[in-house]
Amino acid sequence: MNEMEREEDCCSPPFPEDFGERLKRLIELAGLSREEFAQRLGIDYDRVAQWFEGAELTGGEVWHVARLAYSIPGGMAIIIPETAGGTE
């Protein structure tokens, strides 16, 4: 394991296995279709579709999703339950 891998391993929380489900709930709450969701994020629909199949998001993609979730009442609680006092 090189230094970069050790740093990522120690500092990066695991990506939630249920993130695709969280996205589905966020899209539902926003009243958007998957295509509209991708458009609002400014990300290609094919890439967004990969997320529902378990692909991890890049840092920039996480930023776009977080910004959209923040703009929707209750959105951040869906994406990051800890923000609503929940536990994982």
C-alpha cells in the first residue's frame, strides 16, 4: 500500500452502499425525473444512471449532489442522515 492509498484509507469514510436508494428518495422528494435530476446537476444522464447501479461519485459530483440536496427541504437528511440526528 503506497502513501496515497494509506491516506485515503485512513481519512475517507466508506461510500454508503445504499447511496443509489438515497438518490432515488431525493429525486422523489424534489419531484424530478432522473433525467431532470441529471440536468439540474449539470451531469450527463448516463453518468448519473451509473450511480444508481453502485458507481461511486467523484468529489465534484458529490459537491453537485450536496448543493442540490441542500436546496431541497429535507434533502440533506436523505443524503447524509447524520445531519438530521440519525445514525448509520
